[in-house]
Amino acid sequence: MTKSKKLEFRPNEYVVYPAHGVGQIISIEEQEVAGFALELFVITFEKDKMTLRVPTNKATEVGMRSLSSPDVIAQAMKTLKGKAKVKRAMWSRRAQEYEQKINSGDLISIAEVVRDLHRTDDQREQSYSERQLYEAALERLTREVAAVSGNDEIAAAKQVDEVLTSRVAA
């Protein structure tokens, strides 16, 4: 394992952890676990009031990544404008796929979930589980859009909402 690979992330940097979304590395610390000295990224997720410690040598392996580039954000917004692709599979199977996409940490996949589960006022009601998945995906998307653009989450949510409503109007 090369040193440069391990120190890809730095304190105060925002990162995306697949299962939790956008967090900020607050420090890199050493801890002794089972007799081994481990170097850990300490990541805080402000919104969830949660702190996560990830071994530095496992960070990329678990899918931790830097924030998306503005190009990827633009691509995600373009994905939101697309037509919803809802498969005819059973809900439990679709829900599982949506869950996997959300937890993949891939912004485009998350945007696909938001696009596919978005409902306008004149469409049928969402089930509880549909709404839960939609809100989880929407939150991940808006947090990353906010972190990349440097705006607050409210501005990012407005930006995402405008894209979704413009799609309906088209």
C-alpha cells in the first residue's frame, strides 16, 4: 500500500461515504485496536449528529470518495430532467435496487432514484416506503450539490426542485 493512496483525503475536507452521504473529515488519528496501531479518518456528519472512524487504508475500499466535480453535478441534473424509468418488477425488488443505488454513493445513481420516485401533485400518492426512499435519495443529492456549489442546503434543494418541476412542465 503506497502512502499517497492512503492520504488522498485531508482534514477539513468534505467527502462522500456511501452509506451516509456527505461528511467532513475533522482529523486523522491513531488508535490501538486489538494490539495494532490503526490510522483512522474521523468523519463527522453534522446533520445526523454522527461521527464515523474509517481506517485510512480501507477508505477507498469502502467507497469513500471526494465530492463530485461540477461536471458530475451537471450530469446528475441532466439525469433528473430525464423521463422516469420505472420497471414493472415487484415493489420489493425495485425498492431493493433503489436502496442499493442510494447506498452506492454514486451521484448519478442517486439522481436516477430521485427522478424515478418523484411525484407531482396530480400523480398518485406515494407509499410510505416509496416516500422514505425518495427523501433519502433527495437528501443525499441536495447535500452533495450544496457541498460542491458552496451554497447552503436550502439553495441546493431549491435548485434540484426547479429541475424536477421544469421536467414536469416540459
